[in-house]
Amino acid sequence: MPIDLPAPVAAYFNADGNTARDVAQTFTENAEVVDERQRHKGRAAIRAWKADAAAKYEYTSKPVAIEVRPDGAILVTSLVSGNFPGSPVHLRYAFTLEGDAIARLEIVA
């Protein structure tokens, strides 16, 4: 059963199967992504992060649960499967939105 994601979050997961540029466009100009303990600040850095991940691995990500915290943070649990060590894995994506874009994303196992 599909879950109902806020528009910017749905746009992120939809773009994830496309290009790094498409993914970067779902973020604000000065957004930050934290993934594998690395920080990527700004759309250009986010585009490079996503391009690097796509060059290393083929994967799919399927959101399976959502929690909206009282502070507005949106936590999405997604089943990520692909040709990477430990696949498949459930990852937690913590989104902070600003208007109709993502201002911050932290991905943790």
C-alpha cells in the first residue's frame, strides 16, 4: 500500500530514479544532505553526491512508512535494494522542508 508523502518528499523519491540534477532540484539552493557521515551543502554539492552514488551503485528505494514529528521533521523509512553491501536495507530519511523544497536531509541506517 503506497504511503502519502508531502509533495517535496515525493518529488525527491521520484527524482531518485532519474538524474542527479533532478534530485538536486528538489532541494533549496543552500540545502544540506548528510549521508554516510558526510555533509553536502548546496545544490551543486548535492548533485555531485547523488551522481557519485549513482555511479557506484544501482538501487531502488521504496518508502514504506512515514512519521511527521511535532517539530515538522518528516521521517520516512524506505526499503533500499541494489548492488551494494548489505542490500536490502531499511534506511531512515529525515527531511526538513522549506516551502515546497527540501532544506535538509539526513539519511541513516
